Amino acid sequence: MTNKINWEFPQALEDEAIYILRETVAQFEKPVLLFSGGKDSITLVRLAQKAFYPGKIPFALLHVDTGHNFPETIAFRDWLVNTLGLDIIVRNVQDSIDQGKVQEETGKYASRNALQTVTLLDAIEEGKFDACIGGARRDEEKARAKERIFSVRDEFGQWNAKMQRPELFDILNGKINIGENVRVFPISNWTELDVWNYIVREKLEIPSIYFSHEREIIERDGLYWPYSSFLNTTADEVPFLSKVRFRTVGDMTCTAAVLSEADKLEDIIAEIMEAKISERGARIDDKRSEAAMEKRKQAGYF
């Protein structure tokens, strides 16, 4: 691993994120923080702690559980909530399937990732949330680069580029019509490296799957898929043990691993600095089509 590690975190990014969180609470009646158990949403929790210290975080966490999540992520979610005394709402994709609102995908590439949109929109309507705080960043994917900090969704939860407002001079406009809601992205201007440097600076705990570990995987389409009972494998896809880690946390059926020996934060940072692909290059759901993320956003995806 290289020793040329950038340990510097731009303080202006934290200041901006705290400003955005405070503006969200000031402008909206019932915000909620969308929590996946990944590094970005964990970072948002720390920022919220700082934004409202010494008071309690003034909004709940909302997790949409696909039922196909990494068990390490679910265990970490429960640990974090209990340790920090946070309020959390969990909604399950399986309930949407049982209610006939969505249909389980079949075939080799079946995943529940797209199905969670319906569960999320139902949870937003049920909770009457007018602002959903998320950890999306512009450097992740070209569709996310189009997002505003306050990203308006219509009464059907859908994203429309023509509805977005200019945000000149950091002025955030939270005015919405009845039925609309806003997705708020406090770390939109951060990079993957910024997030990792913040984790180091703040000494944040993160799920173990971010570090190198031995796991059963299969090789498919040039990617290393985590082997599980949720994955529909073919006869020639024989699982084997290898040391891997994950750069991003999603459904087990749509998140590929990377071969890695990085079991410390400094090694992870060095590895990221040398990487040739973005972190979402390992997200299989983004590869379904050239505009996969764009279409999911338009349908109401986070």
C-alpha cells in the first residue's frame, strides 16, 4: 500500500452539512433520515449529533429493509441505534410483496433493490414526512450529479429535473405544495475520500464488511458477487472463498465485492486513492441500463 495518504478533511464540508441539517429542521415540519447502515448514512448521524448538540437528534431514522441485506449491516444498525439512543422506523419490502404491491423478481439477476421504492414511498406517506435526509453524493453517479441539495419530489414521490430550483449563494428553498416532499442531501458535495477521511477524524464505527474478510463469493460478469441463499446461481457458478471487502453497502444481490487485503482504515484510503473505478462501479443494479439510476429516481427511488 502507498504511504501517500491524504488525512486532511476540509472543515468547510462539515460546516456546510451542519448548516443544511439545521435549515432542514427549520423549514420542514417532519423530516426523517434515510438510513442504510452504510458509511454515508453513518456519517449523517454524526453530523446530526453535532448539528443539534447538546439536544437529541430531532428526527427519526428510516430504514427500508429488503430482507436481503448483509447480516453484518443489520447487526450494526441495531447496535448503533441502541448505543446512541436513536429513534428508528423499519419498513420491510417483504410486506409490500405480501400485500401484492410489488412482485418478486425471478431469474439469474433477480434483486429486491428496485422493489424498495414502493416500500419507501408508502413509509413516507404513512409517516407524513415532508423531508427525507439522505447520504447521496454527486461524485457517486451521473444521475446524482444533477441533484440539488433540496431536491423536490412531486405528490407521487417522483423526481423531475424541471421541478428543481436554483440554489444560488447557498440559499435553500424548502417551500413545497401539499403532497410534495423534498430529499435533502447534506453531503452532496463530498467525495468518497472525504467520507473516509471524516470517518478517520471522527473515529466512527462502521460495519465489518467494509474491511477485508474471508467470504464465499462467485464470479459473474467479471464481478465478485457475495454468495448467499438470495442469489440465483447457475450450475457453473461454484462459490469459493476469498478475501474481499465492499466499497458500498446495498442489497446482497446487487452489491459486488472487491478483492482486497485492506483491513485497516489507512489501507482502505490508500486503496481508494489508487482505484480506477468509482465505488458504484461495484453496484450491479446500476448496470442494468445506461440510465438505470435516472429511471429509479424518476420512479421515486432515494
